Amino acid sequence: MGMPGMLGGPASSTSPSPGAPGAPGANGTAPQGMGSMPGMQPGMPGMMPGGMNPMMNPMMFMMMQQQMQQQMQQHMQQNMQQNMRHGQLTQTMMKNATSGPAESKSGATLADDDDTIDPEIQELCDYFNIEDRWIKRLNETMKKRQDTKAEDIEKLYETLERARSPTGLLTVKIGEMESGRFIGKVKPAKEVERLARKFKLDDPVASRLTELIHRRKKENEIDRMHKDLNTVEQHLKYCKRANAMATLLVGKLLEGEVEELPDLSDAEKVMDKYRLDDDAKSKLREIIEKRAEDKDEILVKIKKHLDNCANPSSMLCKIARPLIDNEPLADPPDRPQKGGEKGEGKGGGKGKDKDQDRRDRHRSRSRDRHRSRSRRRRSRSRGKRSRSRGREKSQERKKSEE
């Protein structure tokens, strides 16, 4: 058999004739595992029935290579088109990313579906090493607070700078923003400036006081605001570290640990009555703060102890710890009434034992003086007798001599 497209020549003497039994392609059969091309008669792939292997046919092999090259070119063109579309999408995203921060920095409101992080927020979170999930949440929250963005960020810097765990505190502040209770950095009010000058408060403490005032004004609680300032000032007068105490007290008010601070008006009367020193005043303030719920009963008990002692300041410092820790404190013995017994002095029975000792000492001294006087008298009388006897003897001697 000849080449495809050519007239068939005489068959080789060594090859079997088409249709011979056992020849490949005979009777429309092909070797096992080989199929035929579509549209062609059964036989070898790409050959006429009874044809030879295409690897042995150079023209057939070239045609197959051309088909494979065309398929590869089509596949490469499709990939290039997909890459071009992907590149255009990437350029669009990069363009949006570069234009997004500029709009945010200029103060424009970001779209709700825009995930771009505000550069100022990113800088804040990078400074305090905030986790990515909280950066995204803060960014989403700040989109709704664009009017107070600068004040909020400045306040966050001030607050997180003093925190042991900036991430933990930031989560709390985000919750305050979402609930509308967060107050940004604002100028201190006149009342706060007066307290800051009087007690030499630091700027962070003054900022906390300002935050308390603005929160009370926002909640339309003006009377409560003035009461808070008055009680804070009362407590600061009787503490040794005003900055630390102001931070503690204002923090309790802002975080809702207490509704209000206990008033110290009654305690100040006790301070004046018993002329307490600074240490005793500080202890009394601490007692009233810790026992605010039953402060009236505590003041009554304190007065009983101070009435029955010679040094009220020392006694108050002695009983302060049991009262602060809410431990039982025994009542002092009742004080004797004024003029109840003879010998009670100006103190109305105060120091009765001392007076008794004084009287005993006076008696013993009187006895000693009396004894010494009697002894001197006896000695004098003896001297007089001896002198009189001497005179008598001398007179008798003179008479005898005469």
C-alpha cells in the first residue's frame, strides 16, 4: 500500500495483502488498544484501513503537530485575556485604595461597604500593637463618628498610653463609642481648672474630670454634676496624694461602680470637734468612703471612742483598720457623769484613775512631811531638855563651890 493521497503500488512480497487473515486492519479490525479517527473507517489511527502507523508517515505526523500547536496557541490566548482582565481589576482596586485614605483624611464620610482602614486609625493601632480584628472594628465604629474623629483619636492616645493592656482597654472604649458614652478630648471646664490649680492635678486627671462633667451634661444631670464636683473636692482635701485619689474616685463614677461619693459634712464636724490631726482626718475620710452605706452608725461609734480617750487622733488611727475592714469593734466603757464623785476635776471624770493616783501620792507625801516635822519637834524638845539640864548642873556646881 502507498502513501496517503497516492495510487496504490504493488504490495511488498513480505507484507500480507489487505484482507489477508491476520493482517492489521483486515476485515475492519485494528490491533487491541488502538482506535480510529472520527469519520474514518476502522483501522489504524489516522490511516486508511490497513494503513501503517502515523509515526511512520511524515506528512501525517506534521499535520498532527500543526493541530497541537494551534490548540496550544488558542489556550495561551485565553490565558492572556484572563490575565489582562485580572490586571485591570487589580489596578482598579489599587486606585480605590489610594483614593480612599485621602477622602478619609479630608473628613469625607467613608462608604459602609469600604473596608479601607483610615490611616490615622492605622497609625494609632500600630503604635499600641492592636490586633487586626480590633483595628477593623474601630475603623467601622469611627465611620459613624466623623464629626468628633480628631477629639476621639486624641482621647484614645491619652487613655491607652496609661493602660497596662491597650488592646483590652480599647475594646472597652469601642463599646462606649457604640453606646454613645465615649467623650473625646475636650477643653477643661472652669470648675475643673479650679480644682486642678488647687490640688495640683495632672492633665490626665483633669481630662477625666472633664469627661465626667460632659457625661453629666449630656445626660442632663446638672445637679448631679455639681454634687459630684463638691464631693470630689471634699475627699481631695483629706488625702495625701490628690492625683491618685482623684483618678480612683472619678473612675468609680465613670465606670458606674458607685452612684455617688459619700458626703463628708458630718465627718468634718467630728474633725473640728476633736481637733484631729492630718493623719486622723485621712483615716476618717477613708472610713466614710468604705462604709458609705452605714456611715451614720459608724460616726456614732467613733464619737463614743473619742469621748473616752485622752488623745482622739491616736484613738481614731487605732480603730480605723477594723472599721474599714468591717470587723466587729467593741463599744468603749461608759464615761462617768460630771460631778458624780468627789475629786472629779474639770474633765468631768476623764482620767479618774490618774486623779486617784495623784491623791494617793499627796497623802503619802503629807504623811512623810508630818513624820519629819514630828521628828524635828522631838529632836528640838530633847535639845531643850538637855540644855536646861546642863544649866541646872552648872548652877548646882557654882552653889557647891561657894
